[in-house]
Amino acid sequence: MKVTDFNKGTTYNGILPRRPDMSEEKVTIRKYKMYCILFFILFVLFLITTVIVSVILGINIKHEQYLEDQLEGCMEMRDSFIYHGNPTGGTRVK
């Protein structure tokens, strides 16, 4: 496919447009360059996504630890109230 045909709006069949003086080796090198650039962009996007997800998970883990600490404090207050306020030594009477 020539560049002029490509610019006229003919259907694109997956073959890169090339100048008439380009050899098949140059077209192949051009394809590999294109795929390398595409792979690099996708890899960078993957790294950025991984960092964002790890930051979000790190925030959630910190928040979960804070909630666990609060729950333990509530349980200690409950236990101290039950054991100190009940003369039977902590056993519940139904």
C-alpha cells in the first residue's frame, strides 16, 4: 500500500503505508519500532496502575488497623465493665 493510496482514504488492511522506495526490511523494522513503543507505553501504564493500586491498598490496610484498634479498645471497656460490675466474677446470670 502506498502513502498516496492511504491518504486517499482506502481501507486499512493492517499493512503499514510505505513509500515506494522502502524495502520490506525497512517496513519490518518500522513495525518492530512501532510494537516496541506500544509495549513500552503499555508497560509504563501497568507500572502506574500498580503503584496506584498499592497506594490504595496501603491506605485501606492502615484504616483497617485503626478500626481493629478501636474494636479492641471497645472490647476491653466492655470486659472491664462486665467483670468489675458483676459480683459473680464475670459469669452472666440469665
